[in-house]
Amino acid sequence: MGVLVWTLLGALIGALAGLIMPERPVGCATTVSVCIVGAVFVGFLGRFIGLYESVNSMLGWLLPILGAVGILAVYRVTRGKFRS
């Protein structure tokens, strides 16, 4: 159940980010994908280190959202640095 919730949260955050701050060379699909990866990764990490037990807790919702936004920010900052 948790992975489904994290995936949906990541997709929602990615879609909103793609609408608010569109990226022409990359597109909305990449933004959504990066946010899904961030939400799922931080969701697993939070449960693995014992920050929360259930997705129904406040941290179970907040950490994947912050993970999606954080991974998207890192992606956008570093994306231009590795292009030739």
C-alpha cells in the first residue's frame, strides 16, 4: 500500500511542478518520473530507518513529498552541468 501512495504522491507533485515550472527540453513526463523516484526512495528510506510505521502517519505523507521536491531540485540544478 505504501509504494502505491508514494507513487501517486510523486506523480501528483511532478504534475504540479511540470505545470508550474515547465521545462521545454525535458518535458512533464521526465519531471513526473523524477518526482516518483524521489517519493518512493525517501518513503522506503524513512520506513527503513524507522521514522514512521505507517503511510497514514504525518511523516508518511510529508517525507515522500519532500523527497520528490528535493530530488527534482537536485535534478534541475545538476542537469545542465553534465551536458556537453
